[in-house]
Amino acid sequence: MPVLVMKFGGTSVATLDRIRRAAKRVGVEVSKGYDVIVIVSAMSGKTNELVGWVNETSPLYDAREYDAVVSSGENVTAGLMALTLQEMDVPARSWQGWQVPVKTTAAHSSARIEEIPPANIMAKFGEGMKVAVVAGFQGVSPEGRITTLGRGGSDTTAVAFAAAFDAERCDIYTDVDGVYTTDPRVSAKARKLDKIAFEEMLELASLGAKVLQTRSVELAMRYKVKLRVLSSFEEQSDEAGTLVCDEEEIMESNVVSGVAFSRDEAKMTLVSVADRPGIAAAIFTALSEGGVNVDMIVQNISEEGRTDMTWSCPVDQIKRAEAAMDAAKASGEINFHELIADTDVAKVSVVGIGMRSHTGVAAKMFQVLSNEGINIKVITTSEIKISVLIDRKYLELAVQALHDAFELDKVA
């Protein structure tokens, strides 16, 4: 039988009624002749509750025990989903990560999947099981301990299973009905996309779009897994949701496919650092070792052998950046006057594979922002995206203006 992977997020399994609704969707796919692998998240809010208990019990916790606790939410959902399917006379059973097994690295709370041997589940399919309900977000380390994949890890679990079992498709059920040209809460003109290329989705996910976890899109692109994003709260058709697929499968698309944004950005400037070979390597090696995810980088013009170095990073990593720079200064590796953090900024990006073959996108973007009186603080580009850092108070205005200027409410 062909295999289909279906993933249900926390809001889709938040109550027993929602689990029943999700189970009915699974039953429909079974009736079409599929063997189904269902990946489930913990019930909405449950993981946060478990994390809170760990932090209250042991602020400096053992990461192995943290994983043992927070992974339990998915186990509960998997068992309840299997029971619900059994009540519908659908042959199903639950699987925890170690039972599959989902083999991961030993990096507790941020493990990476290394291998998913299909033999155990395929053997059960051969014996008549129609649905394997797998607890997402978790696996087992080489030492035999439970591991977790980081927040949003159930998306990654689903794509990894689709790749390992050569699934026909991987359906991600969530609380939105697809991928939009921008956040509908910011622009009323946001339009749902029927299809989007892997590269575009990867950029949007990494730039602030919360629909899919970045690592799941990376996996899907690497293994050519067809992804479909759907709502678990609306009636479905074969054309429902948004299909994330190869660029070649999209006949026509707008030059720009979407506008992404992130409010949780900080602009950090290292003032008056020596302008010499190797200084950039010293700065960003220290930041990397300090666990700081640097995005945009700008080096200002040098004067009298000194320069300023500016970068952006998530707001919650400011203290890590300050600690890394203080340590580098104390060791004599880097000498600078001060480190200034500006937390009143936001990142706005336009993304589109059409930018490869069309000129003038940057000029148009900058002109639109200028017309609205929005000053650009930092710019960074790639082959299919342009990102700018602006004052946070202009975020909604910038998103709406760019969405209108690139006519994203219209189909190409």
C-alpha cells in the first residue's frame, strides 16, 4: 500500500473532540487505500506546562531528564489518537520514538535525526495495522536515552518519516489553512498560495513565518518530500491547503511570493574596533561559540584604523552576545570601545524565486519604504530574498506597503 504521513500540531489535538476530528481525517485516508503514519504533537499548552515544571523543580536541570519529562506530552496524544482510531474500527497502535526507533544524536533538547529504520512499522503494516501513531518531537540517543528535537520538532519528525518511508506526501495539519503571501493579521489583502517552492518556504520560515519549522523544510527540500499545509478545522478537498514542492512544479509565479517579518530582532553595534585582517573572524567566532545566531552584518567605513561592526540577532540572545564580547575583550582578542544594543527594530523581507530572473526588485522595495518615510538601518540579500532592518513602529506599515506594491493579492 502507498504510505501517507499526516502530522497534527498541538492546536489540532488540543481536546478529545479535536483528536476525534483528526482521527476522522485519518480514517478518510485509510479508506482511500493508504497505510498512514500519523505524527502528533503534545496537546496545546502541555509542553509549556511540562517545561515550567522542570524549571520550577531544577533551574539548572539535567538535559537528559528534561527530555524525559517534556517528551511525555506527545506520548499521551499518541495513545489517545490510537485509542480513538480503534474505537472507529481502524487498526492502529501508538509508537514512541524509541520503539520505531527514531535514532538521533545525543544533543539533548536539540537532537538531530540520524536514521529512521522502517522495518518495525512496515512489519506491522504487513500484519494488518493501518495506522501507526508516532509521538513527534522525540527520539532515542546512541546511549539509549530519550531525546527531543527542539520546539517545533514534530514538523521535522513528520518530514523525516515521509523521507524514510518514501511516502506519497506529507500533510501538515495546523490552525491555518495554508501558506499566505504575508500574515493575514497584518494585511487583510494576504492571499493563500496554492503552491510554493521549497527554497521560498525555507526563506520565509527562517525569516519569521511560523507555518513550518525551518529544519522540516530543509529536510523536505533535500529528500524531495511533497509537503502540504492544511487546516485541521476546515473541510478538505484534494486541492486544499498549500503544496510545498520543487520549483519545476510551479508553472507561473509572481516575482515576489511573500513578505515575511520578525519583531524579535536586535541590532548590535561594536563601536571602535581595530580594522585589521582577522577581526571579523575573531568577532563572529566568539559569537558563534557563545550560541548567538547572527543574521545581518555590516562593517562601517574605517577611520584612523578603527571601525564599527554591526549585526542583527534575536532579542533573547543579546545577553549571550554581550557575554561573548566581554570575554573576548578580557582575553585581549578583541579591543573595542562599547557594545550598543538597539532592541527597537524589526526585520522585513521580500522573498521570491522570480527575483533570479527579474531586476529592479531591490530598487522598488527601497523606493516603497522611502515613500512611506521608513528609514533602512541594515540591508542583506540573497539570490531570492531581500531583508531590511527598520524601526519596529513601522513594521505593519512596511509589510502592507510592500504587499501592495508587489501586488501579492493578485495571482500571477
